[in-house]
Amino acid sequence: MKTTLSHPNQPTIESLQAQIEELTAKVSWYEEQFRLSQQKQFGTSN
């Protein structure tokens, strides 16, 4: 028999949202590092 809770997945959803924010920030940082390394390697393009 399944018990009904108001929001049984809420802690999981909140932790996943926090993880998404953290990973999004990391992706942005890595994209910036990649862009900077490309500029350093090949120079800026006009």
C-alpha cells in the first residue's frame, strides 16, 4: 500500500535544482577557460 505525502519528491527536486545551478556555473567557467585558451593559442580573431 502506498502512502500519500504532500510532496514526497521535494527534497530530491531541491537538491537536483541546486546541482543544476552548480553544474551550470561550472560549464560557464569551463567555456570561459576554453575561450581564453583558444585566444591565447591562436590570438584574437577580428
